[in-house]
Amino acid sequence: MRAFREKHPEQSELTAAVIVALSLAEALHEAQKALQELDETLYETIQELLELLEHPESSATLPEQPASDAI
């Protein structure tokens, strides 16, 4: 709020508080959306792994691991 007030000294304290509250609400919404997307990706990955465990014969060959000296 201090940073907003420094950039916009002509605005009232109430206006600054409302702007900061809206900014925080937007950041929270974006974080929740990103978390939901990660959750969905994790769920899909777990489902794929379970499918591989249940039916290993239908899975393609796994890629080779890089040599330990390649790192």
C-alpha cells in the first residue's frame, strides 16, 4: 500500500486500500488457477502411471537414462 501511495500521492488512503485489495485478490485468483492446473496435471500423470502398472505389456519402451558422466 505504501508503494501505491508513493506513486499516487493524490489518491486517498481508501482508494489505495481498495486498489491493493483488488491486486491481492487478482494474485490469489491467479495462484488458485495455477494450482488447479498443476493438480489436474498431477492427476493425469498418476492415472497414466497406474495404467502402466496395471498393464505393463501395453506400454512402449522407456527412454534410456543418460550416462552418469553426462551431467
